[in-house]
Amino acid sequence: MVLSIVSAAVVLALLIVVHETGHFLMAKRLGVRVLRFSIGYPPKVVGMRWGETEYALGATPFGGYVKMLGEEWSDGHPSTAILSTYLRELALDLLASWCGKRRLKVPRRSQVGPALAALAQASLAGGDSAAELKRRAADLIGREPTSAETALLEEVGAAGSLDAACERLCADPPGALLESLKARAFPSQSLGKRAAIVLAGPGANLLFAPLLMAAIFIYGIPRLLPVVGQVRQGLPAALAGVKPGDRVAAVDGRAIASWEDLSRLVKASDGRSLLLRIERKEATASRRLELAVRPVQEREAGAGAAPAWIIGVLPSGAAAVVRVGPVQAVRMSAVATADTVAMLMVGLAHLVSGAAPLRQALSGPIMIARMAGQEAQQGIAALAAFTVMLSLELGIINLFPVPMLDGGHLLFFLLEGLRGRPLKLRHREIAMQVGLLLLAALMVFVIVNDISRIVQG
């Protein structure tokens, strides 16, 4: 149980970091100010401000978020709360530069007001003109302040405190402040930039999967050998004389290196007869046999699974670690990722069509933890392969056009592009509430379903 919980926590935390890093890096690349990068949801356990961004760890581990400047505003105008937040961020920027030049510790947020008031008074000491203030401030902080920072320093110097300055500037914001805010806020970016930032999260998960898969191939993965463990009576292999312990060396003259190779060739046979070259160990020697089998169709385990060609054998479990070079690993990871995505899309199609019952197709956090623990017991490669699958699922599911998911935001952007203007904030809020309700209902369902499946065995 402990192994399952720890394994699931590590895997999910890693995938959340990957997802949010995608949003974060794209936002930074496009000039949007990121206020906070958090792993876990509030309350905040610990945090550190580096540059313009606070990096935090929340008390709720299964989640994370990137908080950008602005996020939402109505009718194209920032609210007083957004303006106040931006001004306080500018205050922290000024103090970080001031303290950095003097190698001093940046004051805590509770001490920002008095510290900025001291900086403003020092900046005004050289004269009352804006040019003198800007020159003096540049000497103090080691760089030229922006127009918005200069306006803040002037107002703090005149009002005597940060709170009073923020109140005045929010009531009558100067043009330089509004231009600076809109240049860095998420809602004021072009439609293409906003879509790119939202798309970068799922994109990071989809890109991470083949990279991790390539690393798995380089590290080495246990691959099942084509050694027969069980022979099902009455099916082609048993009728042809295949026995437990037999190793399948070739199919129709094609060498077989793994159980996966054997399974793939049997499924692709379309029912035609196959010639198996068998290596059989006996008491005193090894024998080579050639046995002809004709696969038959059987519906595989799993709801909604299509009939597949089989010969009626199961692997013994014997495995060998296979390692490849970087170039081959990249090639193999691309093929494996494409196959996995195709399999996931088929599964989703079965789910939507009703061919796969929800109770059997959906797994919640309890089953994910259970599966993570089982894979961890098999080794690091197996757990990494499980992580690849989850990363692809997370990337695909987040693209669903459901409010609260990245796909829901992309749907809003699509409607904005078609209408020529964004949806009203109130309408977006209602959609988000509906999306939250749907996701909460789904979470309750999968948790209850997980418990039911465990109880029923």
C-alpha cells in the first residue's frame, strides 16, 4: 500500500510539473508575466520568489497551476484587484533590484510597503522632477526603472505609503501603467498567443512521453522471450503439438526475438497457416521442430475489444533486458508512442460509442495508485513505461473541449475567433462552474467505481 501511494504521488507530481512547465515556458517565451508556479493547491506550504515568479509547494499534492498576470478581466479592462496586484509585483521588482545591488535580503511581503517608501524617498532626494527621480532610482537599483515603476515610485513618495499609492493609481491609472500591464497580462495578448500558452500544457505531456520512452529504451527494458508457458487445450497450438517450455525461434522463416514479435505476427496472419520453428529442450539434448498452426479468432479480454487471431499460448514470463543506442531509441520511441496514442484513441472511440462500459474503462486515483505500485514492483523501467501511458492520457484528455480543462479554454478561443470578440466574463464563469460540477461528478464516480472493483476483486 505504501509503495502504491508513493509511486502514484511521484508519477503524478512529475506529470503535473511537466504539464505546468509547458504553460510556464510558453508564457515566459511570449512575454506574459507569471506570478506563481505551484505544485499542489493552496494553502501554500513553502515558496520562494525568483525573478518575477514565486515558486510554491501547496498542501494539496495532486494538482498544480501557473498563475499569470490578469488571468480574466471583463470588457477588455483590468479590475482594481488586477491593477493592485500588478503594482505590488512592481514594488517587489524594485526592491529585488535594490537589495540585489547591495547583496541584501529582499524584505518579506509584510515589509514591502515601508521598504519601498524608503526607496522612494531616497529616489526623490536628488530632485523633484521625473527625470531626476528616474536617474536617482537607476543609481539605487542598478538598472533603469520602467515607466510604470517610475510612476509607482513617484506616487509612493507623494502618498507616503504603498497602500495609499496603490489606491490612488488604481482610481486613476496613468497611461504608462495601463500599457505596461496590458503588455504583460494574459488576457490582453493576441488570440494566437493565448492559444499557444494553453496548448503548451498538453503539448508538454505529449512531447514528454516519447522522450521518456527513448530514455527507457536506452536504460534497458525487460522484454518477454518467446518461450511458451501455457498451452490452451483445444486451440491450434495444442493441436499442432506445441508444449510448455518450447521457444518459438521463427515464424514463416522470420526470426523471433520477443513474445511481442510472435503476438504481432499471429494477429497479422488473418487466419492463414503459420510455420513455427520450435526449439525444445529435452532431458539429454535440444530439438528443432517445425509445426504448422492455423490461428483462430477469439475476442480478447476487455470490454469492447475486437476479435483477434490467436493460437492459444501464453508466455512463461522469461525475460531479457534489451538496450539500444540513442538513435535507435528515438526511432523506437516514436513508433511506440504512435502505437500507444492509436490504442488510446480506439479506446476512447469505444467509450464514446458505448462499446466499452464506463465501469470497466475508467480508473480513478485508487486504481492508478494500485497500478503504479504494481509497476514499481516490476522495476524502474516498468514504472517509467506506466508514466509514459499516463502522460499521453493526460495530454489527450486535457484537450477535451470541457470547461476547466485546457480544451475548454481552446473552445472559448475558437468561439472568440468566430465571433470577433470574447465571450462575456459571466458566460465564461457559468461554463467553468458547469465544467467543475461535471469533473467533480466524474471524480466521485471513478472513486466509487475503484472501490467497487477492488471489493469485487
